Amino acid sequence: MTRKQLLLSGFVTFTCVVSTAAIAGPIENYAPVTQQRLENPEPGNWMLYRRTYDGQGYSPLDQINTANVKDLTPVWTFATGVVEGHEAPPIVNNGVMFVATPMGQVIALNAKTGDEYWRYKRQLPDDLFQLHPTSRGVGLWEDKLYLATTDDHVVALDAKTGKVAWDTKVQDYKKGQYMTLMPLIVDGKVIVGGSGGEFGVRGYVAAYDAKDGKELWRTFTIPGEGEPGHDTWQGDDWKNGGGSAWMTGTYDKDTKTIYWGVGNAAPWPGEMHPGDNLYTSSVLALDPGNGKIKTYHQYHQNDSWDWDEVDAPMLIDLQRDGRSIKSLVHPGRDAIFWVLERTPTKINYVAGWPFVSTDVWKGIDENGKPIVDPAHKPAVGKRVEFCPSLWGGKDWPSAAYSQKTGLVYVPANENFCGGFTGEKIPLKPGELWLGTKPEDIGLKTKPGADHFGEIQAWDPATGKKVWQHDFPKSQMFGSVTATAGDLVFAGGTNDRNFRAFNAKTGELLWQQKTNSGIMGMPMSYEIDGTQYIAIQSGWGVDAQRIQDALATNNIGIESNVPQGGVVWVFALKK
């Protein structure tokens, strides 16, 4: 099997050994991570997936700004030693950086110098196969950090040494279940969700005790018999209904509510699992104490396009239509920019509009339920085309919100369409169960398209687009981050560039060529009065799959993007 076939099929296997090595000396003055610090993080640290529980992806640091960002220069780099998609933000606590990479690796670095403290490499099984061999980071609590692994374990490491404190099995990787997310830590609970919907599993969110790894609760995203929402499934479809929850949730500390995104139903064609199929393609409001579902909003029903909505909504306080709204903002994979209202007992629909072109939806009704055009809904026995493609208007890469500009910045993809022929295929545990043949999945570009990737800036209070930056020869497949210096940082393109934009106007102010394409999440931190910008460069996984598909469209785009992970850290020239 060729490398391209491996990428298209998603079958990748790794073998590693466990090792820890102290190189830069002991970690001194490590600051234990408390609930208070997570709820009110110091401006110079980045200790959560999107820095803060609200998921806004915003840094209050402003030393680097629109006037001087042109003087940004690399101050150190660090090669991770592995290939494939590097998707995790570097996590920084009190001058210590933790970098999670593919192959179950965590590296602790001096965030000022780039010197290595220790390195953990997990020994992954020889027979491990999964679609997305990556990691989106480590969670922090007290003097430990927590890694969710692709062989479906949660591992606690001593933050100072990298030694394993405990290791808990979550589910069975041999059935196609795995994890790639950064655990969310709330009040000493390590909260994770699983991947593997394409293998016909039943999704879940689960919590573990940070002290000893004991499971505290588990909530399935597909309701079982006697549970609310079970009647939206027919027969035994719920037992293998998908609904993976493979991205980190957001958290409202005032109401003590977790908001967790849920993936698509399985298999893909909706007629193979009739009904609305709760709680697939939804956001769940969960009680972190016991995992109970408080309420939900389903972005779209009976998913048939592989449009999972696992990227958790951002919590933003908006002034809209003359009133204050505690909102949930979610630019969806289904091409709809969602604005919802969160209350202690209910999620209300406020507004929704397409942020890229789509032929699937005829509109949205007054309750926030999309109206489907059946001509563009995949079915069994015939090929159906739809726009956008199965990667949607925006895949998992995260949008950002600037507290200064009031704008949401979306890494979007336009002018892509897709299609496939639905096929009834028997479920075999541990094997792909898509409801179509992998080789039948198509990615097409619209005739005459002059660009594909975009960064969009939207005002969620008015629904107006403020600016847009286009990428003529590349998709956009990377998260964006905003800063108080009125900047938006992003990678995500096949030309290997890392960029900074004016957050108000969209003007490109700075760019730096890196070793590989960037799928990772930009972040910012501060040490001794100096602001740094950091990113992992390392192309692979879905970004490379899109690249390979684009190369077959005869539009002048080649499939080759150099791989290999490197941490890049930038600061202003002295």
C-alpha cells in the first residue's frame, strides 16, 4: 500500500518505547495548577486548550501589536522527532512548556530557551490503527499533567519528571476507539471524549479522578433505552450510532456547565439510521459533577454528510437586538454560523446563517432546525453531490474571538464540494464503517474558483462579515488565535507560512516560512517581560488528505508538503 493509499484509507500504525530523560536539569518553581488559576489564568500563561474555559482563543498580551509585528523573529525552535499532523497548542505554566505530539509523546521544555527537561514516549501497540494519529495537548492539574492516548488510555504524568503517576484504560482500541483531544480539567476531574465514529462505536464523555484515575461518570452521547432522546432512533441503530466527542469542551464557571460538541451519526447515509438521531451533531450541556445532560441543541438532524460538530462553542457575552445575551457561538462544519443563547436550563436558538456557500440547506426554521434539500442528501444506491465537501465549511480547527474588536475569526473553506454513493456494508468491529467505499469519496472544486481557504471576520452581534482574506492555492486547515495587540495569528496552508493579520482590517502584516505545513494552534505567553508567540509546524492527517485530493483536480496544486514536527517560538527583535 502506498503512502497516498495509507492517507486515504486512514490506516496508520506506530510503535514507540517509553522513556524519560532529564536534559535541562530539574524543573524548579513549578506552579501547581488550581481551579482558581484555571478560572482566572495569569495573562502570561496558556494552561487550557484555548487558554480560557470560554474557548475564545484570545491572549490579553499586547506587547506584540500591529505596529511592531513586522519585527517578529524566531528565537528558538525544537524538532519533535516525529512526523504526521501536529495539532496541539504548546501549553505553558510558569515558564515550563509542555508539547504533545503524534506517537503518544509529551516533551517538557524551558519556554524561554527551548532546552528539554524530559520526554515521555508511550509504547503504542503494534496492531494499533486509527484515522487520526495525533494529539491536541495535555491538561494540567496540581503537579500533574494528563494525556489522552490513541490506544484509548488516560495517563497522568508528574509535571516535574514526566514519570507515570497512573494509567487508566478508557475503552478498547481494537474496536476502533481512540482519543486525540486535550483533556478538560474541572475541579479535579479529568474529562475526555472518544473518537472512532467511523468504526461504528457509541460516543461518550467520561470523567476520571485526577488523583488516582478512577472513573467518576460516563455519559453516552447516544441515549439508550428509557433515556430522553432514545425515540429519535429506530431499532438497534443507537448501539452503533456514532456521536463521537473527540474535541475538548468549554466550561461556564458561573453556572457550572460544560458544553461539549458531538460528532456525526454512523454510518454516513441518513436513511441507514432514520430519525433525528440525538445527540449526534449537537452540543450537550453537562453537569461536571455527575455528567448528567442538562440540555442540548442539535445543529442538524440525521447527519448524512460526515459533518460532525465536535468543536465546542465559544462562550461570549453579546449585545444583540437591544439585549444582553450569554451566547454560544459556533461556526459549524455544516456551513452555518450559529449564535445560541445559554441559560441554566435551556439552549435557545438566536440566529444562524451560511458563512460559506452550501446547497444542502434551504433555510433554518424558527426553532433553529435546518431545512434539508433532499436532492443533496446522500442516499443508498445512488451518488449524491453536495456543497461544501465532507470537510465542511470549517472542520475541527478552532475559531477565535477578540475581546477588543468584538469579532469572531473563522478558518473557513470555500469552493469545495463532495459526494459519494451510499452502500449498505456489514459492521465488523475494528474496521471502517462509513456506509460507502473510501475510494468513492470525492472532493471537487467549483469551476472557475479563484481561491479555497479563507480567514473570515464576523460580528456575531449583527451577523455582518467585516473582512475576509483568501488563499488562492490552498485550503485553510489550522486554528486561529487573537491577541490584545489587535492581531490574528494563523497557519493552516500548504505553503508552510505562519501569518499575522490586522484583527480590525484583515491586512497581512507578517509571515514566516516554517519547515512544514501548520495544523497546530497558535498561542502566546510571557516570561520576564517578553511576549512570545509559539506554534507547532507539522503537516499531515486530514490536511494532507485534502491536499492529495486537490492534486487530482488538475488545478496546479501538488500533493507534496514536507512533514516533520518543529516547535517554533517567536519574539520581537531586541
